[in-house]
Amino acid sequence: MNRAFIISRQDSIADTLRRTLQNLGFDNISEILTGSEARRIIRNGNPPDLIIVNTPLTDEFGNELAETAAEETNTKTILLCSGNIADELADRLSEYDILVLSKPVDRDVLRRGICLLEADGAPFSDIDESDEVLRRIDDIRLISKAKAALMKCMKFTEPQAHRYLEKQAMNSRCTRRKAAEKIIADLS
């Protein structure tokens, strides 16, 4: 049995997430509206295999809930948030192995994200994804981390950081991943 919690105050997004999870083989999906209700359920019962937090929630933003769930239950967790803070949160939550996706997120990106989490531990289901897809997701994560470092250290905006990274890759005649690795190493 694959059990998932969708924590979201928006019914339309929760419906989309539920359909995507059902297509991936999750058969026990609970929709929860608030962070406090989710905490109570997680602490009193069996934790799910996957938690998706769609920020902001009605009673909190949601990143603290994601941290708590990942830390106390070792549950695979995805946090959906607006693009302007996604990089910052991804950097901050990386130690908890929380996957941060910026909204709006399409079903394919969500599906790949779940596959990435699946590759990090016990499988959710028999999803057959190639190593190439997982490598691409890892590249995206590394590139986002480099952009976040540029925004933090160099005070770039997200478009400026993106352009800088692209230009470094082009000028160095290397992949964006290699350019991101170099930027992270230089700014660390």
C-alpha cells in the first residue's frame, strides 16, 4: 500500500496532486487543510510514504511542517512554493532531503520528483524511470543551488543569476552542470 498526504488549502491543486499520485500507484491518499492537523495525524498514527505540502497553508507557511515530517518520521517530503523563494528554501531544506519544487509545477516535473525521492530509498511502486531522467533532475537541483548562491552572495536577481550561469557555461564551453559546480565551489 502506498500512502500519501497532500497538505493544501487549495482544492484545485489538491485534486491535481491526487490524480497524479493515483496514476503513480498511490492508493491511500489523504487531503489535509492545515499544518496543525497534519502534525496531529503524523504524530498519532502511521506516517505516510510521501507528504506533499502546498504552501502557504492556512495556519502556517508549511516549511516548518515539512522539516518536522522529514525529521521525525523519515517520510519522503515535497514542498511546493512560489518560484521567488523556491531556491532559498531548497538550499535551507536540503539537509532534510526535502524536494522543493516551484509553482506552478506540472505533472511531469512532479512525477520525476517523486521518482527522484524513490531513488534515494525504498521504492514507492514499480515506476520505471531511466537514469537519464534522474540525472536531469539532479542537474536541475544543482543548477538551482548555484543560482541561490549567486543570489545570496552576489545579490543577483533570479534572471541575472540564470543569465550569469548560462554565460559561464557558454564561455567555458561546458555544461550548465559543470558551470554550476564551479560557481558553487568558487562561492563556498
